[in-house]
Amino acid sequence: MKKYNHLNGWLNINKPYRVSSFKTIYLVKKILNIKKIGHAGTLDPLATGVLPVALGEATKAISYIFESEKSYKFSVTWGAQTSTDDIEGEIIKSTIKRPSKNHIINAIKNYIGEIMQIPPDYSAVKTNGERAYKLARKGQSIKLNEKKVHIFELYLDKIIDNDTAVFFMRCSKGTYVRSLVRDIGKELGVFAHVKSLHRTSVGDFVEKNSISLDQLKELNHNFSTKDLILPILSPINKSKLIDVSENCKDKLINGIKIPFQTKTLNCPKEGDFILTKCLNNPVAICLFQDGILNPKRVFNI
């Protein structure tokens, strides 16, 4: 039987270009020789940047990272809309028109705040039980529903030339940069697609603290890998955490329900899933119902 390293926590990986998120965590798994691994917030193969990677028991807390705000730096090519809304697709609409700086600045103001957005046809959104990108590849007609997203910050970073501009965006989960660029291009009457996309943050995971796969491989050979790993609870929003006593901890890890007695501001709502902790260590993910914390997933650390 293969012997694995027992590592629990988070790595802030800087995903490389033209490597899928799945392939990235497979490579991390191979480098560190661990059994359980996962990631929060999928990036397209063409995208680069921050990819939070969960190791071991941290995989149980991935859903708490999905809720985090994200930020991106991306470049846009004007004059053409593609089938995939990025450089991978075929050009389906084009024009010789190009937008002025003032037109761009005025147009993007309409996309700051709460907006409705239709995901790209080439996305992982399910329609009739199948991923949209699979249907698109088969040439089938796709009609995806609008969804509400929130863009907290969006600005023009710089203009490279008449055909290319760079933007920065900070947004809620589920926001598609490709959809945003497609819609801005249509509003400007010039069409547009994403040329490059780089994620600069996911919640507390920021680019300046990220590590490449090559760096991980080198450091893993020369230093203790544990020095690179963030504790399981470190990136979790404090409003999602509830402290419990040692006595309650023992009950929860043995599958015993306990009454909710905490008098903090983090009072859960009926039906919420709460991550409980004791002395800064995760205990269990509990369902809150009728004043009771019911342990559903226990952390084995």
C-alpha cells in the first residue's frame, strides 16, 4: 500500500497558463505525495493566477471559500466577438470600429454594482443536466438563464493600443469575465473578447503570497513543506465560525448533537451549515436546526 504524507491546510497556488485547474491540483498532489486534495474557484486553462488548493482535511471546508470575493486583471481585444468569448474561439462577429477611452470609461460604469449576467455558452453551467460547453461543442443551440452577480470595482487600467485594453475587476462569486467583456463590447458597438485573464485574489488568498508549481517543487525538496501550508481556518470568514467548548467538541466529533448556546453575534440562521471550532482548530461542520447543532462532517486532525 502506498504511503502518503498527511498534510492538512491550504496552499496559495499561482496557476500556470494553458493548464487546467484539475491538472494543476493533480500536479500538486504528485509533488507533495498526498491523498486528498481539492481547489476553490475553477480557472479556465487560458487563465492564470490565484488558485486556493485544499490539502487533506481542508477539502471539507472548500465550500466556505467559494463565497469569497475575487479580483481579476484582464486584457480585452476590441473588434471581434468569438464563439467562446476568448482567444480560443472562432470569430463570429467583427467590425472595424474601435472605442475611444471616454466611451470605454462611460460604458463600464453601467456594470458596477448588482447586474444580471448570462454565462458564456462555453461554460460549466448545467442546462438540461449537461454542461453547457459540451452542448456547445456538439453545435447545439444553448439558452442559459440570466443570473445576478455583483461587481464591486471595475476600472480601465491602461490602453495598450487601438485594439487592446487592460482592466481590473473585483466581484462576487460566479461572475464571468468573458460575459462581462462580451456585454461591454456589444454596448460599445465594437464587439470584444478576452485576450488574457489573471486572477489576483480569492478572499484572503492574494497574488503576492502565491507560489508557482516550479517553486513548490523546489521548496518541497529543500524545506519542510509544512512551512508553506496555511491552517485550515485561516482563510475562513469569521462570521462562518462558531466556538465550542472542549466538552461540546468531544460530543460533536462523536456525532452527538448539541444545543446552540453561544451568545456571540455569529448567531446562525435556521438551516445554516456552521463550521465549529475549538481553540482555533476545526471541529465539525454542523447543520443548525431548531436550536440544535447537528454534526454532518467531522474534521479528523
